[in-house]
Amino acid sequence: MPTKIILFVQKILSVESWKDNQSGIMVSIINKAALYFARKEFCKTAINEHADLSIFKEKLSASVITGLILITISYLIGIPAVFIIGGIAAWLKNPTFGVIGIPLIYGFSWLFFMLGLYLAGPKYGKALSRCTVRIILEKILGDEVKTIRPLQQDDSEKSITKN
């Protein structure tokens, strides 16, 4: 599945194809913002290390699977449950049922989501974020992404290597 996502994102037209007389200013703003973010440490490492989704090829632990299931459940009970409870409240002509029930069920969906994120672990979220940032910046900047200078050592590391 991760490879399908990558292929889909890669098929999206690059910003170069947006350039015409009317949208030139918008492209310039997007380009400047992308360059700004590409110079940040998180984005720079994602570009230089060519971040990918290879971490998802590993066998998932039981806690990660449980976390992903809880995240899925949170999506299933989140918005649909709000509409269902709202519909029931309207059908019963009892707004109190909706006023109490909707925030309550939505709060439970968020609890499931947060517990799922905690169980799934941060490394999967970080890997997905790094890959997404890299792909988006490469689409926006094109060949200009190669001009982002590689990471340099901190001054403290340089002084250690000199001694």
C-alpha cells in the first residue's frame, strides 16, 4: 500500500505545470515558502536522506496493530456517529440528546485516536511525515531541491574532529 501512495503522489503534476500568466504570483509565493521550509532541519534531513516508507515493510508488533485498529475505529465512530446521533436527536425532537451525545461520542473518538497514536508509536508517524515532506518539496521545487546544501556538522563536532 505505501508504494501505491507514493506512485499516486508522484503522478501529481509538478508546480512547473501551473505556471501561466495568472498564477505566476501564487507559484512564486509557494516556491518561496517551499524554499524556506526546505532549509529547516527536519525537511533538509528528509531530502538528503531520501526518506521513504521502507519502515512499513517490517513486521508490525501487536501494539502497533492495535494502535492502527484503534485509529481506524476512531474514524469510523467520529463523524458518522455525530451525524447519527444528530439525526436521532432530530427524530426524537430532543435537542438535549444531541447537545450531550454529540460531544460525548466525538470525545470518545478522539480518545480512541490518541490511544491508537500512542500504541502505534511515533516512528511510523515520523517516517510518513518525512516521506511526505520530501515528496511535496521535490514536487514544488523540482531540480531546485538539489541546491539545498547538505547537513553540516555542528561547530562543537568540528572542534572535536580538529583536536
